[in-house]
Amino acid sequence: MKAEIIWASFKADIQSFYRSKATLFWTLLFPILLILMFGAIFSGVGDAEYELIVVDYDNSDTSETFIQVLNDTNILNTKLEVVDEKSISSYIKDEDIKRLITIPKGFEETLGAFQMGFDENATTNISFYFDQSEQQTNSIVRSVISAVVIEFNKNISGGKDIILIDDIETISGEFEFIDFFLPGMIGFTIMQTCIYGSLERNTKFRKDGILRKLLTTPITRTEWILSKMLFQLFLSFVSAFLIIGLGVAVFGLNIHITALMFVLIIATSFLFTGMGMVIGRFVKDEESAGMAGGAVTFPMMFLAGTFFSLESMPGFLQTIAKVMPLYYVNEGFRNAMIYLKTDDAIFHSTVVLIFAVVFFLAGLVLTKWKED
């Protein structure tokens, strides 16, 4: 065994490593990107605040103390609202409230009656209204409310359940994490398919001189671009319905096939195909295309609400996420297919359509049929 041969081979591998842009990206820059993103997401989880609407029908010193204790947890940001008891459901729906509690009239009186020994069986119920689509944040908020209730019960009765919590779902139907996850996977899959498909095709065609040769054919640049976008749209529908089919067959999901879902698939396909064309205009080879695609898709994948709710992230990341097209794609699919919130679905679909028009036109303008 000759050490000089081993050393020469090792040096050759090192030279090949730093000469390959793609290898450098996936070996060095990609892990750095991941740790920075996940570090930013999860380092602030303990400091996150969750909004909780409070409707106090008792308006007593005891109810005010209860609300103050909730707020002092530094996890809940309580917001006091005045809502008629008969219209609480319509208020939650109209204002798109995610979480709300009501403190009943007679709250202080009931606790006082127990403490004074007038009624040893006294109980009072706090109602916790929640949007069950927000499972991750609901579990955190519910646990905080429960902890405060337990502490109150301990101080009042030594631990006997005087204050109880009624859990009331505000969306009809049962929802699990897979209901949140599946629409996000559709949006993410279409994004990956369209961006990488467009990037790979454009960079390969430019490198092989095919784009330049197209100048000698009867097809126009617009016709060629539209044909490629239609192909990406075909792939988008295939992948979307494959995911839906598996979701229904394997997990028994109740998916709603709506007109807005079709609009979103079309708009999302055009959006990310156009984005891929824009990125492809500024890269010279296939290796650089892969790096550029990853630099765009991975932040969106993790920050735009594909796998978990935005509310679990620090505020500045939530702001960044709401600039990303994939956020509106994901929310649009969820509201159109799962939760049937038509107004929200229309809003998010409109934003996606605007992004689609912008990136399609940009891709149309920037795609050239000649080498620079």
C-alpha cells in the first residue's frame, strides 16, 4: 500500500469537490440553510404568543383576575371583546376567530358560594371555542388554559373541579393533522415539479443550443412557452389527483372537489413554471440550476406553512412567510378542499392568480432563444 497514491487520490477528490458548485451547495450551504431556518423557527417557540379572544359575561373582579392570570403566562395574548351571547357563533364565523373563551355570568358568585360553604357541589363552565384545523396551536392554548383552571381550583377548593372547561369546535367535521398536511403537500409537489421541470428543460435546451435552433422553426416563443406550461399543468393535475387519491384510499380523508381547487391547480402550475423560467434565465448550467432551485424552494417548503402552522413560528418569520407565494397556495387548497371556507379560498386564490400573472409575464419576457 503506497501512501503517495492514497494522497494523490485524496487531493483529486478535494479538487473535484470544490470545483463542483452543486456538491459544494448540497454539502456545505444546504446544511447551513437548514440549521438557520429551523433554528429561527424553533428557537422562538417558547417565546411565541397565541391570541385568545375573551368574552367576559360576568364582568367581576374574579373574572378579571382569571383573565389577567391567562395573560401573565406570557404565552397567551388575551383580547377582551363584547359579544352578545346569542350571536357568539356568528361572531366567530364572521371574524374568522381561531380561539375564544367565554366566562359565564355568575362566575364569581358560584366560586363564592362554594368557598362560603353554601353549595359544595357548585360548578361553573368556561367555554373554549376553537378552530380544530389549528391542532398544533390549539393543544398549546388548551393546555395553558387548563393549567390556569387547575391552579384556580387548587386555590379555591384544594383541587376539586369547580371550574370546568367545555370544548366547542367551531368547524363542522372532524379534522386531524393529515387534513392540514395533505393540501400543503399538493402545493409543495406542484411547486417542486414546475420549478425544477422548467429549470432543467431551459438550462439543458440552452446548453445544447436547442433554444437558438428554435428561431429557425415556425413556432413562436410564446407558443413554445405555452406548450411547456401546458405540459407542466398536465403533470400538476396528475400529481395533485394522485395525492388526493392516496389520501382518500389510505387515510379516508373527506376531500371536497371544488371549482376553486381546479383554479388553484392551474394558477399554481403557471406561477411556479413562470418562476422556474425566471430563475433559469440567470443560471448557466444544470448544476447551478439545481442550486438556484433549492435556494428558492427549500425556504418556501419549510416557512410557508406546508408542514406546520405559522403561528408556532416567531413573528418575523410569519411576516416573511406571508410574502411567499406557497403560503397562499397552501391556505387556498386547505380552505377550498378541506375546510370549505369559500371567502378565504377566494382571497387566497386571487393572490395566487396575481402571482401567476406576474411570474408568467416575467418568464415570457426573460426567456430568450439565444445564448448570451
